[in-house]
Amino acid sequence: MSTKTPTEDDILRPIKNTTSKWFVLFGIAGLAFGLFLIGWAYQLMYGLEVTGLSDWGSGGGVTWGLYIGAFIWWVGIAHGGIILSAAVRLLGMERYMPVARMAELLTIGGLSAAGFYIIVHMGRPDRMVTSVLGHYHITVHNSPLVWDVTVITAYFVLTATYLGLTLRYDISRMREDLPSHFSPVYSALTYGYTEEEDEVIERMVWWVAAAIIIMAPLLLHGGVIPWLFALLPTYPAWFGGIQGPVFLSIALTSAISGVIIISAAFTRAYNWDHIITEDVFRGLLLWLGFFCLMFVWFQLQRIITGSFFAGISGTYATQAMLSSVIYVGALAAVMAVLIFIFAQALRPSLFTKTRALVAAVFVLGATLFEKTFFVVEGFQTVEFSIYEGVPGPYFPSLIEMSSVLGTIGMVTIIFLLVSKVVPVVELHAVEHLQEGHEPEQEAPQEVEA
């Protein structure tokens, strides 16, 4: 464990130092995002039929696929990220303060990617205006699309407010050390700031965090998003009250994995081992294990209830799920990570940051595959069909696959750019660590008579 005392210069290092690795990573992320934009432009020219998502029934295929699976995945990452940050404040988990802002930024990036997927999957961007904004007073009552837009917008506003309030303290304290060419941004973020407001902001941030913790399981990823599927009785692979807990467990699992990956990247790039310590990574890995256990448990509930007298369609849907290499592989990957986390808890010498990073990547991949399979299989298995037979097989097109890489590139770019403007680690976290590194006063020695 590092004994070096963290300083303000440490968290300012990403802003002041731009290495060749930064430009290389920016180039790779930009290339991935650019390739997807090219594919999307092609889709706009010829329609969704280039992905096969417009066909169903007699033409084969499904109407939802990797686009919606990745949309759910990004929404889950976003919701879980802000839940982690909010829990740090509400529960006094100072240990994880160095990664709290990264979790907030992950939420901003995840919501941006999820919102982008809505526009892409609508086929024509102008439908956001004609179908949503123009008839909101009507569609808000019965349109899943409008509920998606409403939830994502509400969460984005909450997260941006949460992040903006905490940035005011940091920028006002370190203003002289920040680059002058971003002065308009800093002036806007600290407009009207006085030190007297610090206590008020702390209370405001606490209440926003409380609202986030309450809304997430009841309304957001534990509510609205799974309700879009769980309330459709003609789709046995979707229908049922278990979907809310399943979605929430996957959101938290994905978010912890994302935070581990981002924390490891910043720690390696800027030598932050004394800020994001090995103890933080161990703690994050244990939380990942807990949420992986939830993930496996809720999947087991789906399997058990779908295997015993669930009706013909329900039983068939469960059999299709268990016979899928994608689903079984995703479940096996999460269970393998869970076994590793349990093993390293019993034998701490098994832990390394690299292994924690690999575990996080495995879980993120597994959750993406599981959500995509969940969406596609729901269309494959229905109570009744207006077409003869069942929909044909589905395999994601190159444009769909490039969308995943493209949105990962987009979120990476967001992190790279934000890290050049504001600190990605809170000043409060550094101050807390500095207090922990203060040398203890030696007790007065007794003087012999």
C-alpha cells in the first residue's frame, strides 16, 4: 500500500499533461465512433432494412436486436454508476470517494450512448420531433418510446445537477492552477459562487443523492425500463415481475465493472496508486461479487419458474434460453468471475489489479450478451403469431456491431475530453486522504524519577 500523500497536483495531472498515449487512445476511439457514423449514414440512406431489423414474420428476423440490447446495457451502466456515487455520499463510504466522480461521468456517458441508440433505432431522427415532442401530451400515457426519453432525460438532468454542484467547490479552490483557455467554462460553472454556499451545496447534493437512490430501483432501471418488457403477457420470455430485480442487478453489476475499468485506466496513466489504492480495487471487486451473486440468483429464479409447469409457451421459452450458447456462456462467465472473487476473498494473494480488470471486462461482455439475447429471444417465442411458423434466425449486422464499438468510443472520448477540463477525482477525496496520511503525534515519554 502506497504511503505517498496525495496532493492537488496529482488530480490536476490529466489536465496539465497530455501524452502521446492520450492522442493514440483518442484516435482509436474516434475511429471506432467514426466508422459507426458511416454505417449509420448508410442506414439513413437505405432504411433499417440494411440491418434486417425491419423484417419479422414472413420475412424472418426480429424488429429489435443488438440496438435495443445495447441500449438497455448502456442505461444499466448509467443507472448503476450514479447509484454508486450516491451511495458514497449517503452511506459515508469515504473509501470510494476517489472513484465517485468517475462513476458520475460514466453515467453521463452511458446516458448519452443510450439516448443516441433511441435516435438510431427510430430509423429517422426527425421522428424524435414528430413522434415525441409534437404529441407528448398524448404519447406520454401509452408510448414506451416516450417513457424511455422521459426517464433518460430526467436522469441526465439529475446527474448533471449532481456533478455540477460538486464541481463548484473544486474549481473555486483550484482556479489559479486550471488552464486559462477554459475560463468561460469555469466562470459558468462557478457563477455566483461564495464559500458560504458550501454547506448548502452539501445538503443539496445529499438530497439529490437520496432522490437518485430512491428513484433507481422504484422508477428507473428497476421500474420503467423492465416494465416495457415485463408487462407484455404475449411474450413469455419477457413477462413477469422478476424482470425488475434482474434489470437492477445487471445494472449494478455492469456499473461496478465499468468503474473498475475506468479507475484502472486512470491509475495506470497518471500513477494514481496512492489515490485509487489497491484497497479501493479490492473493495470494488467484493461489491462486484455481491452483485454477480444477485445476477446469478435472479437468473436461477427465471430458470426454475420457467422449467416447472410454466405453460407450453413459457416452458418452450425457458428451453430455448438454456439451449442458447450465448445465454449459457454469459451466465458461465459471471459465475466464473463470482468463483474467482470468492476465492480471492479466502486467499487474498490471488488478487491483482490485472485480474480485477479482466473480471470486469468478462462481466461487461456477459451482461451485453445476456441483454441482447433477452431482447431477441422475446420476439422468437410468442404466445401466438399472425404469421405462419416462427420468426427466422437473427444475427446482428455489421452496422449493429459497429454501433457497440462506436458508442464505447464515444464514451471514451467524453472521458478523455472531460479529463482535460475538470478534475475526475474530487478535491474532497484528496483532502480526506491527506487527513488519513497526517502523522500521528508521539505520546510523551515517561521520565524516570
